[in-house]
Amino acid sequence: MTVSDLAKQMEAVKVLGPGRFGRAVKILGEMFGDEHYCKMVSLAGPIIPGGLRSVLVDLVEKDLINAVVTTGANVTHDMLEGLGHRHIVGSETDNDETLRRKGLSRIYDLLVKQSAIEHLERSTRRMLDRLPLEKRRNIGTFELLWHFGSQLNDKRSLLSVASRKQMPIFCPGIFDSMLGLDLWTYSQLNPLFINPFKDFSKLVNLSYEAKRVGAIILGGGMPKHHVLIANSYRGGVDAAIQITLDRPEGGGASGAPLEEAISWGKVKKRNNLVTLIGDAIVLFPIIALGALENARK
Amino acid sequence: MTVSDLAKQMEAVKVLGPGRFGRAVKILGEMFGDEHYCKMVSLAGPIIPGGLRSVLVDLVEKDLINAVVTTGANVTHDMLEGLGHRHIVGSETDNDETLRRKGLSRIYDLLVKQSAIEHLERSTRRMLDRLPLEKRRNIGTFELLWHFGSQLNDKRSLLSVASRKQMPIFCPGIFDSMLGLDLWTYSQLNPLFINPFKDFSKLVNLSYEAKRVGAIILGGGMPKHHVLIANSYRGGVDAAIQITLDRPEGGGASGAPLEEAISWGKVKKRNNLVTLIGDAIVLFPIIALGALENARK
Amino acid sequence: MTVSDLAKQMEAVKVLGPGRFGRAVKILGEMFGDEHYCKMVSLAGPIIPGGLRSVLVDLVEKDLINAVVTTGANVTHDMLEGLGHRHIVGSETDNDETLRRKGLSRIYDLLVKQSAIEHLERSTRRMLDRLPLEKRRNIGTFELLWHFGSQLNDKRSLLSVASRKQMPIFCPGIFDSMLGLDLWTYSQLNPLFINPFKDFSKLVNLSYEAKRVGAIILGGGMPKHHVLIANSYRGGVDAAIQITLDRPEGGGASGAPLEEAISWGKVKKRNNLVTLIGDAIVLFPIIALGALENARK
Amino acid sequence: MTVSDLAKQMEAVKVLGPGRFGRAVKILGEMFGDEHYCKMVSLAGPIIPGGLRSVLVDLVEKDLINAVVTTGANVTHDMLEGLGHRHIVGSETDNDETLRRKGLSRIYDLLVKQSAIEHLERSTRRMLDRLPLEKRRNIGTFELLWHFGSQLNDKRSLLSVASRKQMPIFCPGIFDSMLGLDLWTYSQLNPLFINPFKDFSKLVNLSYEAKRVGAIILGGGMPKHHVLIANSYRGGVDAAIQITLDRPEGGGASGAPLEEAISWGKVKKRNNLVTLIGDAIVLFPIIALGALENARK
């Protein structure tokens, strides 16, 4: 059975999780099948090390993603993989003091070598050196990441493909990551001035000029909110799917239902919205596959 | 792309949710492919109204499920559907006082007609009348449910198929459901004595006589714990997958990791266990599909 | 600062978690201050080993609890403590195979000695032997637990105090616990017939005869649903507070908002309801303390 | 009963939530009682509108907080309240399209008037105009927020007290908020250059110069990670408490246990760490009260 057949059966349930799963496939299929949709993807949590790197690269190659807003951690991991490093399989019950002594850092049950992070620092420095001085004096994160992408010799790197396709990747919290530490260290001895206003102008323009905007929200955090707030200038996104394990009751933006964003003018109306409670790195590949099959028909 | 191909790609991630998803497909495929595995399924939450009725019926028809332990609510819903009633699509923001006045009862975003529940009460009474008196004086829930299943004219009813296949469905909390109220009401005027010890003996025997036991835990609650505790007499289950949205930190059995059950002798060892955080009615159909494709090869 | 002063400040926030915390203190204070309220408490999760045993005993001593519905695990733990056993401090990252070899069983980060469980089995057998044969042939769980309570030499045992006060403790899933295994084992060689209908009749009568019913729902599971469904014969409870970490979106009864129960006739109206997302064994003692201070004024 | 007495009883449980609650009070009491501890607080989710504004202001007044890292939303809300606006009580089931038409924006069950947000924009513009041009050309968020604080006539404003006390508030995601939109709009017509490197240098210096660092993590998100990563230059924080409703299994930083940060060198060792699963705006005031009572002794 194909994934889109399965999705159709789930959609027929209409209620609860399966109804939402089916509707997510349907809405995403509509976004994918309509070139007038500007598809903006937000990434929070271990999206890249969790295996979506390859899914996202395929979608960017097919022009099915038009902008990405991400945490610094996902950029860091794309660069680590782009430099040839792979994560190591650990366990969520590993002893962290032992790992520290072994030079391993943990994300739930995956491990990263400290030596890889040091390699990243050296590489970042070299890449920054290659950036023209005047560029370095006033640069947005999407420009910086295009530059990094152009320097990576890995065709399956999200940064690399984004660079080639000139698809912007925004990283409003870039300083809050291992890569961010490298940027800060560099800035202590060299001119480097990252200008978040350049990013926001670019993102708002993208949103403003699009006929329709569709938000694909994987995890919560600042990336989610950033995509939505940037679209308030156009009266909100036209459609959105979000996949999250965060709860709504605490009142934080991460777990908030998409409907709430209507009251802020960040989403247009109730019709094309769906929230799926679950792990984005498990569900999104399945939903995307189903949506692609739908869009092809 | 088939679901099993997708699962293989996820399994390759090895870590986080995708790694667990891939392993769940693998473990379930091994259970399905090995006739010496006694497959015990536990059901909690709106499994039947959430669309798994049809998936479970197919698996029972193929002899891929050997015992079910469920909440009373799922039995109630199977009987409601067996009597021809379908749920109505509502919304989780519906006003419940209004619904009450309209004779509708709500489960998140699905609605059930009170008139359907009244129909169930009348039907249950008739079905109980048809049960020989001596049987009614000392009956286990699995026997009672076989009797109900034999009375339903719906080939896609789980009770009906279970009755035909003589596959036991245990309902240790049968009183705690709309069907349970009907049983209690009946018992006030007629002899009816449900004996939980008969159920437990049957379940323990099944477990004891099996070469291998595999637990498929959908949701938590008493059904989960019941399958595990019954297997403590044989030194634990040999393999298990569980899908749940419940958290471990509160210390309740619903959200507990399967590993914890090793310390109680309810699970044999760490190797063949996997917990997936998510909504069972979304994930199980996908995992089962992948496992079936695997088992066929 | 006293807890009730703090609660008043939280209540003043009116919204989000603090607003709910403040309202929970207020509603519980009204229940405690009004002798016409029949207070029914449901317990799921490690309520007794998590430290609420002493809080509950104090409330029963003060006649502030009129009925309890609980999982079998909580009864088991009350009896274990009543026999002099204390839990051992472990860790949620302990190796369960090692624990098994050491004769220790784990609940998150607390450990129970297998030898204590064996002691419980021997004691249970002796206590059952002391029960008159005709009683044993048709007994409700509340009667059985009164008997067990009368046999324990521990004044801080919930069963013991309940027995002395003739406050019923219902355990609809008693078979699904270590104590339940002991009952089943006993029944294999001796006459023992536990009749759940007797329990339900008693519970329904309590609810029916009460001027007002207030539900105090600690954790979800069958105990929560049982208290609510028993009150459907009187048109629903008049007030309720629930504290849970379970989510609503999956559609299970454990995480369902109390408002949903209005549509089933299990709760009367929206006014006196509050759901608090959190760990009941942390929050309830604080809320109860605040409510007691309020009720005294 | 005082809160610290209650906390001591909970600590005595040693395990599960109560054990963690008791330990959180103990660890926070040690931080509060030791002037060599640099206390760094991270805020994510509706901390300010959820009622902690007043608690935080009291702690800053008493020199018990030395640095704050927060989302832009909390700064926005502090300024809204500082300008005299109060939130309105709504409901999580309000219709958001209706709210939009009425000029109300929703955060779970609290409402904010759009007119208040417009007032904030005008005020922000005026405050920025008053900032010397050369300052505006290269400013960190902590300097910008001190300036805003100095302009507010509200003694219970966190920004205002922070400004008076010269306690830095860092807002690494300031652009991602209503206030951020105002800053961006202003920057389109006036020179304004916010330099995140200045913030990070200040934060790292604070951490580096402190004898001991204690992290108080309320909610997850970028603020949590930011406090921890800044402390990696000193080998990690010495003690930390975190209160969150986010789950660990997804692998995101928000829900990660503090122990994981040891493997990254962001936390020193296991001894002085505690994670409490719950709503920070409910639990922190209680824990802080208990800790203050402890520290006083």
C-alpha cells in the first residue's frame, strides 16, 4: 500500500489523530501542487541529525521549499555532516560525566564527537576569512549561510543546496549554537557584524510578494513564531501544518494551536490549518511522501 | 515508496524517533512472521472509534493477533458500530452544555448520539437474555464478548471476528464503560455474575503455553499493565512495542518505559523492546503495514 | 507566607496555570467547608508511594473524604507500608536487569524489594483465611479492603483508617496489581468470589444520596472515569478538580478536560471545574493545605 | 503550615515529583543564601503575563537575581504593563476570528488589546528617539532594555528595576516579538544597529568572573540553552534547577534533562541539578518562597 492510500483511509476517519494526519497530507499536497504557494519551513529540535536532512534537500531540489527558518543547532549539524562527520549511536541512559571524559556530547541517544566540533570551528574560521571584508561588516544570516553552503563539498548538505538554489535559510538565533560560539570567537579578533534586520526584511519581502504563503512548522520554538510573525504584514499565512510534542496549556508559543495565531493576524483563517501532536522527524517524512504522491496526480 | 522502504530509511537513522519507528516495524515484522509468537495486544484510548477497528479485524482474520486486552470503551464502540451507528464529526471546542441538550456526547472532536447508547442498552439486554442462565452465573469477559460478537451482524466488528476465530478479548475494566452500566443494570434484576478470575486464568494460560509472547501496547492504562503482569508467570514477554503519549516522569504505569518492567519480571530483556512517543491510532496502522510487508518477504 | 495567601495571589492572575491553581484551592476549600458535599477522590499513578498516603489519611480522619476509587497498585503500596516495608531510593537510569538480579523492582526512581512483595502474599493469604467463608463467596472490593485495613497494625495506613471510619475504598481494577495476583492465586485453591457489581451499587448509592458531589481527581485512568460514570445517575458531579500530566489530544479519558464529561451527563456544569496540568503528588498537598486554611476561616 | 515546612516533607519522600520539588527548594535556597552565586534566570513562555513579574521584581530588588535571559515576548509584556495595560481574561475556546475583529489577541486564555500593542509601538519609537545616535549605532539588547526600563514609570516593571539595579536582561531573540517588529520598523527609517555579540560578551564575562554560577531555568527554548552555552567557557554552571512541561524524547534542547548538558561542558556535575516537570509559573513562586524561607534561617 502506498502512503497516500493510507493517508486517504486516515482522512476518512475525519476525527482525532488520523483525521489530522490525513488533512495534513491533503494540505501539504495542495501546497506542493501549487507553484503560487511560497512554502516556508520552520525547524526546531534535532531535525537535521534526526534524519530529515535528506528529505529537506530533496524538497529544495524540487523547488518545493522557498524559505527555511531554523535554530542554530540544525545549521551546526548540517555543517558537521557537510564536513564528513556522522553522529554516533548512544543511549539516553548514558552517563554524561563518562561521555564528557571520552570527548562525546549527547543529544538524547545520539552522540557527537568534540573533535568534530573543533574541526567545525577551524573550518568556520577559514570560511569566514574567505568572505570579503565589506560583506562581513553587514551580513544577514541567510547570506552567511549561503556562503558557508558554497564552501561545503557535500551535495546532500541543506546549506549547500540552498546556496546553489539561492533558497534563503534564516537563523534568527544563530548565536545560540556551537556555530554561534565560533562566530562570536571570530568576531573578537576580526570584523564581523551580523545584522538581523537584513534577515527580517528579506523574510517579510518574501512573504509580502507571495501570492499565497504556506507554513510548514516542524517543532516549535523561535523558528515557528518567526515564520508566523513575519507573515503578519501580509495579513497572515494562507495555510499551515504544524507537528509538535509541546503542550498548549502552558501558554508558550511552541505548543500553541495555529488558530490562536489568527487573533494576532499571523494566520488568515481556520480552514487550512492542522496541528498534529507527535514527533516531527517521524511524521513529516511520511506526510511529505503522501503529499508528493498526491501532488503528482 | 512503500511503507517498509520508508521504515528501513528511518531505521538507518538508528537514533531518536525515526530509529525507534524503524525498530518497531522490525520487531513487529518478526512477531508477524513467526507463528510461535503469541501476539497480545492492549488497547486504551479511542482505538476503535479512532479507526483501528478495521486494522485490528484484518490482523485477527490473518491470525496475527492471539489475544486482546482492552478498556470497556473500545468494546462499547465496537458494539455501537456493530449495531450500525457511526460517530459524528464535532470539534474539541464544542460547547458541552449545548451538546448535552442535543443528545450528543463528546470524545475530543468526535460525537456519539445518546440515542445510539440507548439502542445499545436495549440490544445488550436482549443479548444477555439469550445467554443460558447457568452460563450467566459465572462468566468471564472473554466469554461474554464472544457471545456478544456472535449476536452482531457486522462482519467488520472486532467482537464478531474474535467470536468466529475464538480469539479471546479480555476486558478487566468492563464495568467502567457505558456497556458496563448496562451489565450492572441488568444484574439488578437478573442473575449475572462476571468472574474476573476466569479471565485471568485464561490469559495466564495463554501466556504460559506460548513458545514466545510478543506484546503490542497501544496506549497505556490498565490494559497495558494487564498484559505485562499476566506474563510475569512465564518470566516476562519476549518482545514488546508500545506507542503512547503518556510521560514517564509521573511514575504511572501508562507512561513507564518497557525496560522498567524487566525489574518486575514482566519483560525478559532489553533487546526486543521499543517505545514510541506518539498517537497510537496514527502510528500503529503505518507500523503494521510496514511489518506486514516485511513479514511477507 | 501561608499557602492560602499564595493561592490568593495566584487566583488574582485569573489566567493560565496560576489562575487554575488559585481556583482549585477555592473549589476544594468550598468542598471541604461544606458537609453536604460528598467528596469522592480518584487515585491513579504512584499516589501512595509518592507521599500522599499521609495527606489522604489526615483528610479521612477529618471526614473530608467520603469515598476513594483507586488502582490496585496504590492499595498494594498501602499494604506494603502497613506491613512495615519502605521504598528504596533508586534512579530512573538504573539498569533493570541488574535490579532484577538484586530482587528489586522499579517505579521510575523508587525501588521495592521483591521480598516485601512475597511478604505481602503470605500476609494476604492469612488475612483472607480469617474472612468468614460466606463473606468470601460474594464480596465487594470495598468490603475486602475494610477487612484488610482492620488487619493492619499501622495507624497511618489508608486502608486501616478507612476501615475504622467505614469510608469505602473501591478498587475496580484490583486484579491488575501485585495484590490482585495474590487474590487470584488464593482463588485457585480456596473459595473467593469478588463481585464488582456490589462495589458499583454502593458507589452509585453514595452518589445518589448525596446533596452535592465533589470529585477530586488525582491522575487519570480507570479511577477517574469510574468516579465520573458512577455520578451519571444523579446527573453529574457538582464540582470537580483534576490534576494530571496526560494530554487531551489523543482522545483518551485520562487527559480529557472535565468539560467534556458534561456532554455525557457525568458533570453538571462548567462553573465549578478546574483542570491543572501537573504532577498530582506535587500539587495536591499544596492545594489541599491552601483549601484547609480557607475552609477553616 | 509554611511553604518551607511543606517542602521539607516533600524532600523526605526523596523520589518522584515531591523529591524533586523538595530538592529544588533546597538547591535554590543554597543559591539564595550564598552571595558568591551568580544567579542566572532564563524565561520562556508567558512568564510575565502569567504573574511572575512581581516575584522576579522582588528577587531583583533583593539582589537574588544577577542576570536574566528572556524571550522577546516577556519583554514586550513587561513594557505593556509598564505602560499601564492589563491583560483581559478570555478562554482557550474563544473563537479567534471573532477576537481578531474585536481587536483582541490571545495567549491561551488571556487576551491583549491590539490598541495596547499600537501604544507600545508609539512609545518605543519615542524612547528610541531619546537614545543618543552613536549609542543606537551599536547597542546590545541589555543596554537597550536598560534604556527602555529607565523610561518606564512603573516601579513594578522588571525592565525598570533591572535598569535601576544595572542587572542585565539579555534578549537574544528580541526581533522575534511584537517589540522586535517595532525595532525593525524603526530601523527602516532611522539608524539602529543591535549587536548580539555585545550581549554574548557581557554574558560570558559575567559567567567567567563569578565564583559560582547557578541557573534557574523557567521554561525551555532559546533562553534556557543560551544561559547554559554561555557557561561552557567556565566549564559549566555549578547548580541548576529547571521547570518545564517539555518532553525529553524528541531530542530538543527545551525538554532535555540537565544531565545531558554535562556532556557538553555546560553543567559541571550531577549533584546540584534538578528537573521538575510542571508549569513554571505555578511552581516557581512556591519554590522561591520556600527557598527564601530557607535562606533566611
